[in-house]
Amino acid sequence: MTEFIRNLHKMPEEIPAPAAVLYNALPARLLKKPQKKLSKTITEQIKSGTIVDVGSGTGYLAIEIAKAAPSAKVWGIDLSKKMVEIARRHAGGLSNVRFEHENAMNLPFAENSVDFIVSTGSLHHWTHPVKIFDECLRVLKNGKEGWIFDGCSDFPKNQADNLISEYGFLRYKILRFVLKFHGFSRSEYRTKVKSILDQTKFKDSYKMELTDMFMKITVKK
């Protein structure tokens, strides 16, 4: 059943408008705290330049990055028109963040023009992940990184205990349930996702590590 629901997420890759509204109402709210932590980690390292959020959804992460790094130009790219509409509404008058309806297989940036790429909870939707990873490499500047995060619901016990302490038992259980359908298991990261990465132009320059409730894939040009 879990695999069946995951496969539904890939048909189509663009999230339909009703699903985007539902996501904005519940999952996006649940993920605000971990995304707030992530925005802080990113902006402690990157204060300026061009930052691209691939699969930006309702825009929360990109907006938090833009607020914390006012000298940066932050772009949110999403295949769902409704998600882009919601994100633009959330951004209000913030001048250094922009949301566009684009396909990540053809990013609207020149080669070697982007300082940092981030993506959260999007990888499991990608129907052509090798192409998207290679697009990220194309637009990144030499020596720059991308951080690709996706859900991982089966944590080691010590990590689960830490998450319960941080988020509370009820929120932890809800998030863990949601992540069963929005990500991969640790075993799948070691096999399925690794196989994808080994086909990309990042094949010699990536690493995976479990952070918080996500698997973090770091790629470097």
C-alpha cells in the first residue's frame, strides 16, 4: 500500500491544484519547524548570491532563506502552478525572493550561475531524477553545492528519541506517518537512490547522511 501511494505521487509529477491546497493546509504546516532549522543552517553559510529551491512547494523555506539573507537572490521553482500561486501569496512584498512555474529538467538559469541549490521533499516526485540532478550540476558554479533532502521514516532508535524530545510525541508520530509516503526507507536510499546518483554527473561527488527526519544528499560541482 505504501508503494502504491508513492507511485500515485508520480502520476502526474505536477501536483494538482486540490492537492496543493491540501498540502498547504496540513503537511506544509507540520514541516515548518524542520524547515526553519534548515533555513538557519543554510544562511549561516551562505549570505549572498543566487540560491535556488527546486520543488519549492508553498514557499516557506525559500521565504525564510530570503528573510535571513537579504543580500541573496532566492528563486523558488515548482512544476505546480497552484503551488507557485500559494508561494507568491505567502511571500507578500518580500523583494529578494521570486517563485516561478518551471520544470526542474530545464532550469531557467545559465551554466555556472547558481551559488547554492536546495530541495526538500521533492525527490520522491521526480520521474526523471538523473536529468534533474544533471541540470543542477549544469547551473551550479564550480565548487558550489546542492543539498537535496527527502523524507526517511525509519530512524535509528536514538534518533527517534531525539526527534520525540524536540517535536513532541504526537507531532513526531504524524510526521513519521506522512514521511512513509513522502520519501524513502533507509534501505531504499542505500539501493534505489544510490543507483540513481551513480548514473548522474555527480556520481563521484555526492554523500548521503541522515539528518533530523530527512536524508540529506550533498552534491558538489
